[in-house]
Amino acid sequence: MNTLRVGVIGSGYWGPNLIRNFAELPNAEVVAVADLNPERLNNLQARYPDLVLTADYRSLFALDLAAVVVATPPHTHYAITRDCLLHGLHVLVEKPLALNSLESQELIEIARVNGLVLMVGHTFEYNNAVLELRRLIDGGEIGDVYYIDAVRVNLGLFQPKLNAMWDLAPHDISILLYLIGHDVTSVSATGSACVFDSIHDIVYMNLTFGSGVTAHIRVSWLDPNKTRRITVVGSKKMVVYDDVETSEKIKIYDKGVERPPYTETFDDFQCSYRSGNVHIPQINFTEPLRQECQHFVDCIINRQVPRSNGVVGLNVVKILEAADWSLHNGSVQQMVQLLPVPEVGAALLQQPTQQAA
Ligand SMILES: NC(=O)c1ccc[n+]([C@@H]2O[C@H](COP(=O)([O-])OP(=O)(O)OC[C@H]3O[C@@H](n4cnc5c(N)ncnc54)[C@H](O)[C@@H]3O)[C@@H](O)[C@H]2O)c1
């Protein structure tokens, strides 16, 4: 079996989870970690004595690595990812892919021209509860999806260089695109900057899909309770996915409302409400990040397009960009045009830039 030599850039809060997962994969080996903060590197020394530790991520280029993982703050993603791709490395970069769509597009193009895997850390696309949610929607059990409501709130952690939407909403947007499809047509957002001037700590987003489905996302760093909940309301059933729950993450409510066939008088206007059983499906828990890391390695070894590929990352950034504009311009609805996503698992081809004849 091939063992893939991996480097990790950024070992703050999230990086160590990536290091642990790659270190435990049978077909990968974490060779080196780069972090500007020497304390972060010292913390790793005891647990992983064989790691090459460095402050300068560019020294990873001399270590004959196949791939790197970028887990640095979002404003650094573009420059570091670009540099690594240009040095021939496959890249798994944390969310969001970059802070604007132009930079995201450039990263996709560099990866494409060089036949490299570019994958974004949309961890929830590797979460078995989200996979079950998609199975329920695709299988028709919920009926036609009327709307989706997503809530991701907590007290903190405040970020200095971006707002709560860029920090938290990439997860919900990537889940929504995974569930409903990449056909969001318009976006609007409103919010407040309560603690720091001009850094929105609460944001409410509205997304409209081409199919007519609407979705609402609420993200906040200013809430007394940690909530990570997605409610899908369909014509047949309603489903609540609560990621804070340890075992009963998905509950399917056999609840709904039937419209009267016609109404002539107010007395006719009697809807019939259905309130049946609640079903809690068994979901086998595998750490989503483990599945994500394994998928990255598999895609490199088999030269395949990953699930949360660069175009998926770009589409998430396009929605964030449009919502950010709306947030700063009176919540005006912004039209968006997402890109078609390449087929997951398709052969990864090296596609040189087209030369002019
Ligand atoms: N997928 C998820 O569920 C998830 C969860 C949390 C965070 N994240 C993402 O992970 C990334 C990191 O977040 P975090 O919370 O760990 O941030 P953090 O600030 O705790 O850690 C970032 C680390 O990167 C280091 N760093 C910064 N610039 C560097 C550079 N040029 N070279 C080397 N090291 C550098 C910092 O010293 C720091 O230790 C972000 O993109 C965030 O969105 C993803």
C-alpha cells in the first residue's frame, strides 16, 4: 500500500485534530508541521517526537511530501494554498477556500493545470448524520422540501479579521448545497455588530434555490447556548438534525398539514394537521474528520475528484461574498451564479491551459 507523506500548516485549535487523524490513517504519514507560534510546535513535540517542526511552511517544500493540509486563519488560505499547489503538492485547505471568488478560481485553475487534488475542509459533508439527511431527502421520505432552517450559535469564539458569517456559515452553506444542490439563485443577509465596530457577530442569511426551496441560516458568536441545528420541513415529514446531541442526532417527525381542497368561506378554511410518531434512525458514528482525511488520501492515490472539491469551495465563497455585500448594503437581495460541480470520483486529469492558436 502507498503511504502518503503529508505536512500540516497551522497547529492552533483545529490543526491538531487534522494531525491526529492523518497520523492514524493506515496509508498516510504526517512528516512535518509548520506553525509561526513556537509554543504550538512545542506542544506537539512530546506526542509526535519524529515530526519535523518548523516556523516557515516553505521548508516543507524540501521534504518530498505528496500533500499538505492548510489549517491557518482564513485570510492566509489563498497565499499558502497557492504556494503549495505551485510546488506540486495536493492541498486540503480548511474552510473557507479563500476570502473571494477570484482567488478561489485561481486556486482551482492552478490545481487543474497541474493535475492536483484541491479539497476544502467542509467537514459536515463527511458527517454520517448529514449523509442520512440527504438520503431522506433524495429518497422522497420527507416529500417536497418547503424550507430549511439552520442555526449555528454559541458564545464566541470571536475572530479578529472576519465576521461570524465567514467563520461559521461555510459549514451550513456547504451542508445546504450538499442536500439541495448547487443551484442557489439569490442571497440576502442582515445582522449586527454588537461587540466590535464593523465586525458582525450576528448574521441572518436567506438563500433561494432555483427549485423554489428557501433556506435561512442564523450564525452568532453572541448566544448563551451552543446550538448546531438544521430543520428540514417537507410536504410529508419534518426532520431535525441536532449536531449537539450525542446519539439521537436526527429525529424524523411524521408531522404535516393538509390544505382543504377549496375554500369559499372562512369556515371552510380548516387545515388538517397530522402529528404522528417520531422516528430516530440509528446512525453509525465515525468521526467526520477521519472520513474527510481518508477521502483526501484516497482521492490522491486514485487520482479522483473529491467531494468537497475546489468548485464546491468556490460556490460556498460566492454565496458568502454575495451575502457580505448584502449585509453592508441594506440587506439587498443579491443574485448569484454558482458553477457546475465536477463529478465526484471522476478521474483527475492534468489539463494544461489552452494555448492560443
Ligand atoms: N472544519 C472545521 O470544523 C473547523 C473547525 C475549526 C476551525 N476550522 C478552520 O481551521 C482554520 C484554523 O482555525 P483555528 O481555529 O485552528 O485557528 P487558530 O488561530 O487557533 O490557529 C491557526 C494557527 O495557524 C498558525 N499560522 C498562522 N499563519 C501561519 C503561517 N503563515 N504559517 C504557519 N502557521 C501559521 C497560527 O500560529 C495558529 O497556531 C480556519 O480556517 C478555520 O476556519 C475548521
